[in-house]
Amino acid sequence: MTISHPSAIIALHWYVLANCWPTLANLWTCPPASCAWDWAAMQVTPGENFTFPVYAWSLWEWALDLLLNPLLVPHFIWDAQRLFKYNGSNYERFYLELWTGDHWWDIQSHLPDVENAVPFAVILYAN
């Protein structure tokens, strides 16, 4: 990607928003945008076609597979945590991971009154 590519992509984004807003749900077939998509594709890969294998697995099946794996389950963090450190005069709360935040604590405190009820959160990262 060259320096002009991000600018072109941003310009395309604003063009599509300005001209296709009523049909944004069907962005790929919006008539003013179809030429813009073709132009954008040629900027990145002029005249080349690529085929990539795409692998998919149901997130639900994956989550169940994780939950039923006796080697992994002991390493999960099941409960929200509030972490504190002593700074010499008093204790200060600090945040380390998502389960140390207030939102996770609030979710767990509002679960039904069932023995061992804890949230099973899946954190998806994408780069």
C-alpha cells in the first residue's frame, strides 16, 4: 500500500456515504458506488485476481469445545476481579485485563441467583 492508498480509501468512504446513504444496507450494489469499488480494487491490485481459501468454524461449536476441554477449563478466569496495590499509604485500584473492569463486575453481579453462575465471555481480537 502506498501513501496515496489510504487517502483514496478514505475518499471512497466519504463518496459512498454522500451518494449511497439511503441504500447503505446494500452498499455493494449501490449504482454510484459500483464504479468506485472497481476503481478502488484496481488501485490495490491492478489486473490481478487472487483466490484465497477461507476456513470457518461456528463460534458456538468452538466455545463448547473450549468449555468441554478439561485441560483448558482450569486456566479460564471465571470471576470478575478487582485488583488493588499498596502505594505506601493506601490501596489503589488498577486494571490489568477485561475481567478486572467495572463492566465485567456489573455483568456478573446482575446474573440470576444460580449456584456458580458466571459469564462466559469470548474476546475476539482482529488486527
